[in-house]
Amino acid sequence: MNLPNKITLTRICLIPLFVLFFYLDVFPGRAWNYIIAGLIFVVAASTDFLDGHIARSRGLVTNLGKFLDPIADKVLNATAFILLLTRPAVFEVGPFFAAHCGTIIAGVCVSIIIARELIVSGFRMIAAGQHLVLAADMVGKVKTVTQDVAIAILLFVTPCLDVPTAGLVFAYIGIALFWLCTLLTVISGVNYIVKNKYVLSDKENQ
């Protein structure tokens, strides 16, 4: 197993550790478990760019890497979004998101994000069956970065929600980025399928 694949496997192994610290509320002080979980997430998300760069620059792209890398990314982000939904206070800040409105909106956004990833994964499976490799476009890459930043901010802001001004400001920034990444998720998904719609054509099979 080459170095990029080992880094990808490390990212996958960090996911259970991330979940553990997210719920491990045994530290004294201001919810240190969320800060530690946030640091673990940042490290895990950073390996996505590291393994890809090493694989491309050193000519170490493998079928195993093509299989593991997107799975690791999707599982990491989906896990983070689902965990955040179990902490409604993250999305119910200020007077605009009271009475569970923020959590409901966040739940819809997470559903859209996960649905898009499942649809695109299925689309790629069809393409792979036709020996086609579909590269991610720039919107998709920006979407991934926006998701990572939004998740990191929401994780780090969780212990600070009781800080009147700073906590509220960063919470709004995190929520705004969360909405933005949802919009980019929809745009990139539609663009990805429209641009590669020939994959669904049955002309070759007729």
C-alpha cells in the first residue's frame, strides 16, 4: 500500500475518534470535547488535500485510492453534519432561528447534501461500468472546501454559544457557510450530471 492510500486510511480511522470526542463530555471547563473533535476533523479534512497532492505529483494514483478517497470524504462530512444535528443549539442561535426552526432547516440541508452525494456516487458507478473516469469540476471542489470550513466553524463555536457577542457572530458565519455549501452542493450536483449526461445514454447498448 502506497503513502497516499495510507493517508486516506488514516482519515477513515480518525472518523470514530472524531465521533468519540464529540460525545465525550467529561472534560472540565467549556465543552473541550467539541474543540478536540473540531481539531480532529480539521486534521482529517486536511489529509484529503494531502493524499491527492502526493498521489498526483508522484504518480501514485491507484484504483484503491480512487475507491477509498471519495468514500472517506463523504463519510467524514456526512458524519459531522449528522452529529451537529444532535446538538440543536448550534443551529438555534439568536432570535431568527428559535422554536426549532434552525434545526429543521439544517435537517433539510443535510438531507439535500447526503442525497446529492448518493446520486453522484451512483452516477460514477454507472460511468465506471462504462470504463469512464469523471473528474470533479471546480464548483465541486469549492463545495468541498466550503463544507469543511462550515463544519469546522460550527464545531468550534459550539462551546462559545453562551458568549453573547463573539459566539453569536461566529455561529451566524458558520450557519451562512452551511447554507452556502448546501447551495453549492445542489449546483455542483446538477452541473455534474448535466455535463456528463451522455453516461446515461443507452445508444451504445442498442
